[in-house]
Amino acid sequence: MNVFYLIILFMLGSSSASFLSVVTVRSHRSESIIYPKSHCDNCKNYLEFIELIPIFSYIFLKGKCKHCHELIDRTSFISEIFLGCLFVIAAFQPSPLDEIVIGINMLYLSLDDLEDTQVSRCFLIFFSVICIILGHPRLLYLVITIVLTLVLLLINHQEKSIGNADIEFCGALVILIGVNSTIIVVFIACVMALFYLLIHNNYQMKLAFIPFLAFAYWISHLFHCFIK
Ligand SMILES: [Zn+2]
């Protein structure tokens, strides 16, 4: 495949991730996406052109604001690398657009969860609809999955053991990839989350679990695509 084409895809992916980061941060602050211009949260200086280039701005500025040298959150930088790579990998898949749509949706939900562990209900429903469209489930399978998800949400409403958004996300995954693959994804996500808690030595922290589920999904999905 043409290298130039892959570079363009990578830039498109990383720019989309950069935009999604801005959207999630500003929507949680109830700010406009367009105004004010991108600025440093600490010193409020507007970002110059060089500071707006995804990935490279973070590397050139060594992860710090050019003006006040405050550390920049790495989430956006990691997201830009992830979505850039995903756009490139998608080009080698039978249905590139499906991969990209799922990638963008999962990244948005992950960033949304990372902001304050509160995920937009509207976007979760939108993600579920996308999973129904791309998963082509049989009607009976779809109805059973929706009913079981609602039952789990009802049980969890009293116990509050895990986040409702995590249950809804898994329900959407069951529609997209089936029960067995979803169990594998949840298992990988739990192992990663456990390691995360072990590293931070804090078992009381409120963990955003959707990023783990999304990352586990891509690990198992890429394994299935390239190795199996
Ligand atoms: Zn600054």
C-alpha cells in the first residue's frame, strides 16, 4: 500500500483523536467546542500553530506548556497515537470504515469515562445503535441481549457494584462480537484493571473501566485479525 496514503490516514486518525479530546473536555465543562480558541488551562495563553499539531507538539514541547511549562495531560497524546495507528491498521482490514467508526466511538466513550467516570447516556445509546448496524444480530438474539442487559442494570441499580455504563457497553459488545468474544474482552480488561490498581497501590479509587474494555477489545480484535 502507498506509504503517502498511510501517512495521510495516520494524520487523519491523530487529528480526529485530538478533536475528540477537546470535545470531551469542553462538553464536561459545558463550554463551546468552537470558542474560545485552544488554550492552556493553567496560564490561559492561546496555543500557537506548532502547539496544535497532534503528537509532534507534545514531543517538541516535552509534554509541557510553551508559556508556563505546566505539564500537559498525556491522555490526548496517547489517544492521538492510538487512533492514528488504528486508521492505518483499518486500511488493511476487509471493512476499514467499520473499524474506524468503532474506533472513534470507543475512543470517545473512553475519554468521556476518563473525564469524571460519567459517560454520556445519549452517546452510549448511539454506540449501541452502531453495534446493532455493524453486528447484524438476529432479532431474537438482539431482544434477549437487550432484556438481559436491562435485568443486569436493574440488579446493579440496587447493588451499585459496577458502573451502569460498563454494563451497557458490554451489552453493545455482545451484539457486535457475540457472547464468547465479549467474555474474553471483559476478562482481559479485568486483568489490566487489576494490574493498574496494583501498580497504583490504591484499591479504593473510582476506576474508569470503559478505557480498559475498549483497549481489551482492540487487543483481542487485532489478535483475531492478524494472528488467528
Ligand atoms: Zn500554560
